[in-house]
Amino acid sequence: MKWINKVAGLFFILSVMLVIPQMSVQGQVAVSVKMDTSMLLIGDQTNVVFEASFPESAMVSMPVFSDTIIDKLEIINIANTDTIRENKSVLIRQKYLVTSFDSGWYEIPPVQFVVGFLSENRMDTLQSNSVYFGVMTMPIDTANADAITDIKVPIDAPITFKEVLPFAGIGLGVLLLAFLAYILYLKLTKKEPIFVKKEKPKEPAHIVAFRDLEALKEAKLWQKGQVKEYYSRLTEVVRVYIEDRYDILAMESTTDEIIDAFRLGRELDRELKDDLFDTLVLADFVKFAKASPMADENEKSMLFAYNFISKTKVVEVLRDEDEVDETESKSISEGKNE
């Protein structure tokens, strides 16, 4: 450590000797640059001070720095400018708190100060002195064997769940995309729709028919003289019911074709077929021959529609618990031929 102190002392004396002859003076104007120390440890901080002394009849513009003063000297903080006035003289002092992270010897070259002489109406430029300083690394005590140690290897730390989570999420995302791509491939190869719209379960035919008959009954069409409209809607309800219940194209068939279809399938007993035939024929006469049925005939036609649907509707029958536990649809037709 003694040799470091000697070098620092010599360097300080050299700096002082360089400051004095290089101080620029013109009349009573003087500018200078100095550091609080000429030797500093790497990473330490010190002040660089810029000063200008001049009479009140003159003006001096101080140099301005933002990030660095020189390449290896970084500015940490810029203090407010100090101005001292005494005996018609002005002293301006600007401090910069600096540091350096590179060891070596450096020079702050002369800095220019702009001076204005008001009485002479002219401008001039003065240069400050140069400043030399050194930056030292941390001294090592070679006499102490423990002072020099090998570089420690990194410590193995256990992997935490937080570290694994992002990779697990990415992996799951890749698997999900692969699965979706496989499903899409299967659908495309089988020419199946990618998105299947879930249809609402279809209501039983008798539920729809009873609801439509109630609406027709509430409308009271034949009571208002709209007999043709009444029979058109009544037979439409019956035909739609037959089409949904028996898979007979009743909406596109004539009365005779409907009866023949039932005759071939033996789905109805004779009485129901006769009543169905009579009701459909009466409706045909009203719609196409402009017949005018009596009030009791209109009511009888409505009563037949209710009776026909009620006797032929599909009823769910629950099997015995000892048998297979499932619900089957069974057609119950009262008066059906055995």
C-alpha cells in the first residue's frame, strides 16, 4: 500500500503544478477545472468543479455536460450552480458528481468558457487547464494466501413449479392443437361437418296436434262464419299428425289415398277409419264445393280430431324393473283389430 500512496502523492503534486500555469487569465477573468481527488478507486465517486471568476462588467458562459465529461468519466449528479458576488466580482462554481468503472490514467482536456465584455462590446473564448487523474482497481494483499480464491462454481438450485409451469403450459397447448388437428383430419377424410348443430328434440306428434287444436278452438272460426278456414286448419292438423305419427305423406295425398294407406297397413280399426274418412270428405266438400255444415257437424268434426289423436298417440311404457331398464315407445290404439 505504501507504493500506492507514493504514486498518488506524486500524481497530486503533478496535477497542482499543471493547474497553476494553465489557468487562463485575461484581465480579471479566470477559469479553471479541478477534481476533489486525483486518484480514485474504481466505482468510487468524486466531484469535478468548473469555476469562473470575473468582474460584474463581464459575462461568462459555463460549459454544459449531460452524461459524461469524458468517455471514461460518467456523470451521476449535477449540482445547482453556485454564484458568489463580492466587491464587484463574481465567482461561479458548477459541480459534477462523477465516477469511473475503467482503471487507468485519464485527462480532462482544456474546456472552453465563452466570455463577454459588456464595456468593450465583444466576445472572447478562454480555455481552462487540463486535469489528470487515475482510476485504481481494488488492491490485493498478496501476503495473505486467503485473499486469493478460486472462482466459485454456480450453485445448483432445485427446479421450482413456477419455472416448470410455462413449459408445461406450452406442452399442453401443443398436445391440444395436435389433437384438434387430428379430429379435423378425421372429419375431412370422412366428409363430415366440422361443427354439428345440436337440434332441439322434436316434440311428439300428439303434443303438437293437441296444441294446434286448442288454438283452433280458441279462434272460433266457424262461429264467425269462416267455415272454410276452419275446416282447412282442422284437416291440416290431422294430416300433419298422421304424417308425423305414421310416416304417411298425408299433406300431399288425397282423402282416398290416406284411407288406402291405412287399409294396407291395418293401423286403424274400421270405426276410426270410417270416422276419419267422413271428416276428411266433409272438409273437402266445404273447401271445394262450398258446402255449409250444421253447427253440430262442426263440433262433431273437432271432437273427432281430439278422439282420433287421443286413441292413436304414442305412449311411453316403462318396463318392469326385473327386465331391461329402458323406456320404449309403444303405440296404443284403442279399438285396434287383434
